[in-house]
Amino acid sequence: MHQPGSIAEELPSTSEIAVGGEVKKPDTQTDKTFSRCHSIVLTEDDYKQTISETYQKRLQNLRKELNYISETDWMYESLDKKGI
């Protein structure tokens, strides 16, 4: 599946560490730290995506409101013309 010399073949997996030509299993603390950092990064990415989607929805709603106001503007008399 992998060609000789490919990156996937040269690098150890995240659950293995190459030391002096030997592949050793890392301690569980390293795995926990990596998992925690990975989880934080994923959470931040999800948060950013959610915020972006929220902004997009808000922008769409504001555009709809602006279009409605523009379309129905003729129905109402301007306050400038009334002379408050």
C-alpha cells in the first residue's frame, strides 16, 4: 500500500516513538497530554466554526430585514416630511 520511502513509512505513529533505531511505546502520560492537546485543538476549531456559522446566519437575517425595509419603505411617510 505504501511506497518505499514514503512519509508514512518513515515516521512512527503517534503511539510509537523511534529512539536509536528502536520503536518504543511512549508512557501513558505522553499519550494523555497529546490527547488533551488534540482535544483542545478540535474544540477550538469546532467553536470557531460554530461562531462563523452564527455570524453567517445573523448576516443573512439582517439582509432579509434590510430587503423587507427596502421593499416596504414606500408604505410609510418619512419623518423628515412630517416635520417632527
